[in-house]
Amino acid sequence: AEGSGLRRKRAVLAVLLHFLETYKGLLQEEESAGKVIKELYLLIMKDTSLYHQLEDEILKLHQLVETVELKVAEETPPPNKQVKPLFRHFRRIDSCLQTRVAFRGSDEIFCRVYMPDHSYVTIRSRLSASVQDILASVTEKLQYSEEQSSRGDALILVTMASSGEKAVLQPSEECVFTTLGINSHLFACTRDTFDSLVPLPEEIQVVPGDTEIHRAEPEDVANHLTAFHWELFRCIHELEFVDYVFHGERGRRETANLELLLQRCSEVQHWVGTELLLCEGLGKRAHLLKKLIKIAAICKQNQDMLSFYAIVIGLNNAAVSRLRLTWEKLPGKFKNLFRKFENLTDPCRNHKTYREVLAKMKPPLIPFVPLILKDLTFLHEGSKTLLDGLVNVEKLHCIAEKVRTVRKYRSRPLCLELEASPAQLQTKAYVRQLRVIDNQNLLFELSYKLEPGSQ
């Protein structure tokens, strides 16, 4: 009987140690989980003298719990806490050249909130702040009186896209900063002024001209894309994939790092179209098209399937694919290469070709993350989590197996030889702070201006 009791305790300890090692970085954000672990830890420590055989496991547990508690203690007084920039909000070169680190809900960021007249206030806020908290900060900055709020002039928070599309955010919504679109901004206004809101002028101005893409070598652009996307991919905790898919059952969770990578994927897609459609000369545009296909090929060699996929999708944007004269000037070799890329990204038979190529790759690699989320969503929505009041273990095993592939992809470090010359740093800064047009109507306008007769 004593032997089976010892085995059970060892099994519980093994699960607890595995949980702590996997999620210790997130426990500061999970008050309830931390409380349960602390209670378990105290119960285990009471039994230490009875089970000498478990000394090694208990020592390891003590060290892990101590590490977590020390981190909590360090973070309670945050006088000198560094404010992290979201990559979409980079303005200073030194900020965008820094290695990316994972975001947590308690991290603080600076954010601009605009008024209907396009003036703005800059607030400092937690990444996980609710809409209500953000509005409270804005109200304080504007010295908005309680009397104004009570007589129906209360402020609402609105997301505004560059296309003019807008939506009112509910007071209870959280983590809104990382769910904003590429060129979207937050506006604070009253309900009376909501209809008069218009996008910021800078988001709809178009200035053709040479950018870094025309000067940089394809290898350099591709390598810096891969390096940056690897940093972003490494920042995503495995739990974020689960929280993103299970958000309906678990409530709004913190998936900031995953959201940022998805935004970046969309940004790269629009970057391709933006650069091509701002290139006015036909010969120059055909040369740029060739360069972008070359960049996609190098990203594929780097096993950066996220960048590869995003570039191919960007080249298939209707505003780009209709440029018949530009595509006709492309050398036959590159036309054939692009056709192969289209076949690889073809969604037919559940992305069969892409999955076969991915299966042959060895870590490190960056997968096309939206497809992982699609697979997880299919698993989640295809069967219930609870069956007759019992946990559907088979479903959870399938989801865990899918998430484990992410761990496998990141099981080895990425080794890219990147020079630190001024030219390389300029390319690195360019790649990490892409300026793009995400308004499809505007992209079509530019496309028809370049080639009015193309179909």
C-alpha cells in the first residue's frame, strides 16, 4: 500500500514539475493558477519527512516555486519598469533594431489615442488594459469632468481603419492594442461625434519613390525577414495557440505575441503590393517583381514559410495580379518559379502540397502560423470539449499533439550570418518597420493608374 502511495505522489510531483517548467513565465498573469500551485507546494512540504525517496523532486520543486515567487516580488514595485514598443509603433531606429522579447499582459506600452479633430493624447497603459481603463486614462489626460460624462457626453473608444471602417469597442473588452489592424488607430469620441470620424490623413497619402527594397540585395532582405520573424515566433508561448482557439470557453485571454505575428504576416502581404504599386516605371516595376520572387525563394530556402507564404499571397493580390504588362516583362524562368510557388501555396486538398514540403523540413523552421490556427480551430469546433460532463480526452490529445509541433519547429536555434555594417543595419531597420497601404480600394486606384487597360 505504501508503495502505491509513493508512486501516486511521485506522479503528482512529475505533473506539477512539468507544469511549472512549461508555464512558469506566465504564472504572474494567472493568479488562480499560482494560488493552486502554492497550496499544493505547502501540502508536499508537509510530507517531506515521510518520503525521503522524493527528496530530489521536492528540491527541484522548491527551486522552481522560489524562482516564480522571486519574479513576482521583483515585479510588484515597478518604478523603473521598461515600457516596450509594439513593432507597428516603432519610430526610432534604435528601438526597431532591438531583439524582440515576449510580451506579457502586465507589460506597459505607450499608445496614442486620437480625437475627432486628429489631435491626440499619449497614454501609458498595461497591454492587457480594458477599454474602460484606457478611457479612464484618456479622460484624466483631457481633464474631462464627471459632469460632462453624466450629461451624456461620455467618451467611447473606437477603432478606425485606414479605409474608414470603424467599430465601437465595449468597455469590458481587454488586450485591444494587439488586435488593431495594421494602419488602424484608437479614437476617443462621444456618440454624437462618432459618424464624423475620418481616418488620419497620413494613412491615405501616397508618395511614390524609391525605398530600401530597390537598393538592398534580395538575400539581405530575405535573411532579415527570417531573422525578425524567428524572433516573433520564438516569443509566442504554446499556451497562446490554445487560448486563441478556446477564447469562447475560456474568456478573452492574453495572446499578444501570437496576435503580433499574425499582424506581421498581414503586413508583409500588403508590403509586397505597396512597393510594387508605388513603383511607376514599367521596367523598374518588372525588376522589383523579379526581386520579390527571388526574396520568396530565399525565404523558402531559409525554411521561413511564413514570409514565403505572405509574399506569394501579396503577389496574388488582385491589384497586383492584374498588372498584365508588368508580368509579361518578367523572365520566363521567374514566371515558372512563381507558378511552382502558387502550386505550393494552393489550398486544395487541405494544403496537401505545403504539408508534404513542411513534413520534410527539419528544425529550425517558421511555419505558416495561420494554417496551424485553422487546424486547431477545426479540432476545437469539430467536437465538444465536454461529453456527458466528462472531459473529451481524445480531443485534447489531438490539440496537444498539434501544439507540440510548434515546440518541435523551435527545438533548434536559428543560425543566420548577418553582418553589422551600416548598410545591413539600414536594411534591418527597413524590414522591421515596413510602411504599407492596407486599403484595398487605394491599392486598386494605384493599380489602374499604372496600367489602365490591364485585366
